[in-house]
Amino acid sequence: MQVIRPRLVPVKFCCPSAGLRAALLLLLVASYLSSPLAWGQGSKLAQTAIVFYADRHVGESLWTPLFDAFRAEAAEERQEYPLPENLELVRASELARGQEFGGLIEVRLIGRCDVAEQAYRPLPKGPLGWVVRASGEIQPFIYVDCGRLAQYLGPATQGLNEDQRAAAMARAISRVAIHEWIHIDTQSAQHEGHGVRQAELSSHDLIHDLAGTSRIPGGR
């Protein structure tokens, strides 16, 4: 099994155009062509790293609730689809040179990653998250548009306090990222009619218990 060594390359993100995303993808794919990734397969022997990149303005308060939510959602999702169990969540800024993993998935968080009370504007159509297929394969790069996601969740988080909004955003980012991770792991663009694998997730789907009706901790 090939060992993956993440490259420590600083990347600055804004809200990219379609052309810019395509150019960025080509650069990312080119950097990995010489080292095929060994992701998925559900093997406990191969530790999978989920490496998160974020805009430099994203606050420190994001990471603990995000990683807690991601682990909880990944464990819950195994009941329906067996994602790799032996995973490690890593901030790109904390990667150590020469650090090795059995598999590697990159998650790029674009824009603000909070749901601060603000004036909300009409939300144009577009994805909350996406992956890209190149040379017939879905590549191990996940994009989550935090700015769009915050706008999308706005009405559903009105009346919540700061901690509750942070918990809602962390759960929503996790579910969008895990939805895309399943596309990578299955190498399939197919969706299901329920759960996190639906083609479209409502704000209710993103911040509520998918198995019931409970809201985020402390919510109403």
C-alpha cells in the first residue's frame, strides 16, 4: 500500500469563478498524478486523513465543534454506508513536514464559516459543496462554500445564540463534506432518496437529526 505524504503548499481561496476552479483543479490534480491515493476501502489498517483548508479569516472557534460534529456524523453514516473508520482530522496549518497517511482527502472551506447575525440577501442558485471528476475519476478534493451555506442556514438559525449557531454551522459543514466524501469513496455520482446522500439537503436536513426531529444541542 502506498503511503501518502501531504504537500505543505499555502493556498489562498476566494469565491472562485468556474474558470478559476477548473484551473485550480488542474494544479491540484497535477500535484497528485505521481502519487495515486489509497482512500476509502473501509480498511482499519489504512489511516485516512481529512485535511481541512480554510480562509485565514476563519476563527479558531470553528475547529473543535467542526471536528466533533464530523466524527459524530461519520460514525452515524457508517450505519448506512461504511466510510473508513480509522480517520484523522487535521488542519492544514498544523500538518507536519513528512507526516504520512494511508489515504488523504482534502476539504477546502471557502469564505466565512460562521452564521453570524447579519443582513441576508437573496441566495442565487448554486451548490453548497462539490467534487470534481477528472480523467474518469472523482478526485479526493471536497469544496464547501461556507459563505453560501451561512446564507442558506440563516432563516433556520434565527433566534439561536452564538454557541447554537456555531453548532449548527459545524453540523452543516460536516454533512455537506461527508455527502461529497461518499461520492469520492464510491466513485459514483448517484444519490439516495433519504439521509445525507440526498441530491439536495434542506436547512432542516443540515442542522437537525436526520433520524428524528431533534434540533442542535440547546436549540428549540
